[in-house]
Amino acid sequence: MALCEHFLDPGACADCRPRRSAPPPEYGPWFEASYTGVCSGCDHMIRPGDQARHDGYDGYLCAACGDTGPGLTTVTVAGGLL
Ligand SMILES: [Zn+2]
Ligand SMILES: [Zn+2]
């Protein structure tokens, strides 16, 4: 078996293992929700008048989740779907 440049199994080497995770999503700009939706980060309801932003995939984040920066939660969910 070929070893990586670190003399490890390439599949086990943290440096050489292919990185499957996509780059962090780009969150959209904040906007005021004009309809009811569900936050893709915490499953809380987003109500008209709440601050929300696009999560970079196909959902929206509530004020609390959108504030945390590109979230591990959404990345994990996306990875699970791949
Ligand atoms: Zn390596
Ligand atoms: Zn949320």
C-alpha cells in the first residue's frame, strides 16, 4: 500500500485524507421575514417580523443561529445528506 508523505495510510492521515466537507456556506444578508418559516439551524419558528437570513443552502436561519457565523449544525446536516 502506498503511504502518504507523512508515512501514514492516506485514508487515516488527517493531513492527507480527502476533505469532503464543502467550504462554509455563505450566509445571505439579514432581512425581515415576511412569512412564517422554520429555522434550518434550530428548527425554531421564524415569524413575520423576525430577523432571518439565508443559510447558504436552501434554508433560512433565525436571528440566534444566523448570528453564530457559518454553523457546524448546517454543515453537519449537509454532510449527512451527501
Ligand atoms: Zn499525510
Ligand atoms: Zn435558529
